[in-house]
Amino acid sequence: MGSFNFISLWVFQDLLIYAIGFATLVFILRHEERPQSIIAELIAFCFFNAAVFENFATLMGWYGYGRSLIMVFNVSLSVPLVEWLVIYTTLRLLAGRKMPTWSKPLVVGFSGMLFDFTLDPLAIRQVFQTAEGRIGRWSWYPGTADVQLGGEPVYNFTGWILLCGYFTATILAGRYWHRLSGWNGAIGLAYPFAAAIAALAILVSPISNFLLWLGPFMAKGSAGEWIMLVVLGALGLFVLLAFGRGRRSESVPPVFEFPALLVLAGLPLFNLLLCVLEGYTEALPLVAPAAIAEAGLVAAWFFQEKAAVAKGKLAP
């Protein structure tokens, strides 16, 4: 029997994500009005959207993943799962705010970008010697012309805005369709898969080239990547500040959103802690501000909820 790879740190990180995923699943079953549709959204995103794109990227040679506990071909299942967790928990926090629907994909995309700044700079530095040679938890193979930030192409961070934002937009459209149908059960199970496929189609369309680097007016590897990262990031922050602090919707009952605490605050701070403990000081200028910002935004949301309860505007 030959040797196999077992990187205990990678296994621990994956187990942590799976544990949070399981806890979120229990939360969904207890607190969502239509948990079957939300679980279908999870399955559709992981297997018909994110995993498809991630595997395509590995086949194109853009990046690669080290072996892990549960693989979906070339990609660890923990990768699309944590991406979905960011989308779901951010949407849960926004559900309690009176804000226009069109603004939510921008805020979810911004949340995804912040999360990615805490995740990727750490993952590309977690390189170990294994039976298959020297392998990273996640390895980028940038081209010679690619503009880079922290060892990976700039457009990758913008890509999280698109990945999260597109799926949020199509899912919200699907939920609207479900509501118009009178909560038809078949539509409730069908719309997540239609949304996942539609979001994937947009992700690989020329629309993304424009939003990633202003294509066809500017080329991949140009200053267009910096421009769009700044523009889309600033737009998401502006929309969050303009609408996210709005009056709470009384139609959404207050619930202790512990999955958001775990995903949007706990995981970024955990990634920051790993950077410090493993000595990846060169990643700290990216990881530390993003982790503090993401956790701070979640804390601000919870303090707003607590203040509303204290003033009698919400039931505890």
C-alpha cells in the first residue's frame, strides 16, 4: 500500500468548515420557513455552479488545489461550501433590513470580497512537502503579464464579487418566482438549480470580462483589473452604508444569527490567527484589515439588533 497525503492542518480547516456547514444546516431546518428550498440552493450552488467553475479553472491551469478530505474531482468540497456559507449568511443579515432588492447582490459581493482577502493570501502560503511532492492548499499559476496582489491575480478578488453577486441576483429572482407561484413545492425545488446554471452562464460571459478588467476596452493584466476591483468594492461598501443601516423590517422576526457570527466573523479572525501563528507576516497587510472589517460589520449589525430590542422596537 503506497503513501498518501495527510496534512493535519488542512484536514482541521476542512473539518471546521464542514462543522459550521452542519450547524448552519440545523439552523436552516429550525428557522427557515421553507428549508427545502434553501437546502436546494446549497446543493445547486456547490455542485452546479461553484464546483463546475472551480474544476474548469483547474483544467485551464489557472490554479490548483491540494488533496483534501472530500474532493469534487479536482476541488475540495469545502471550497464551494464556504463560498455558499458567505452568500447565505450575508443574505440572512440583509433580510432584516428594509433595503432595495437590487442592492443585495452588491453587498453580498462586497462581503465575499472581504472574506476572500482573509482566505486566499493564507491558502497560497500553506505549502507542504507530501508524497506527491511540494503542494499548496491552493496554488495560483499566474501568467507573466498578470498584475498580482499578494501573490495572486488582482482579478481573483474581484471574481468573488461576481461569483457571490451573480448567484445572489439569480437566487433572489428565483425566490420571487417561488413566491409568485404561491410557494409551489416543485418550483421551490427547481428554481435553485435554474439560478445556479444561470449565474454560471453569466460568470463565463463577456459581462464578466468587462467587470473584471474592462474588457474589451482594456486587457487582462492591465490597470483595468485595479480599476474594477476598486470601483466594485467601493460600490458595494457605498450601498451597504447607504441601505444596510436602514430600518429593520418588522415582517422578519429577530433570530440569533449564529451562522453569520461563525462564518463572517469567526472564520476571518481564525484565518488571521493562522497567519500570525504560522508566521505568514507578508499576508497580514491583506488579511488583517479584511478580517477586522468583516468581523466589525457583523458586530455592528448585532449591536444594532440589540439596541432595537432594548428600545422596544423588536421582540427579544
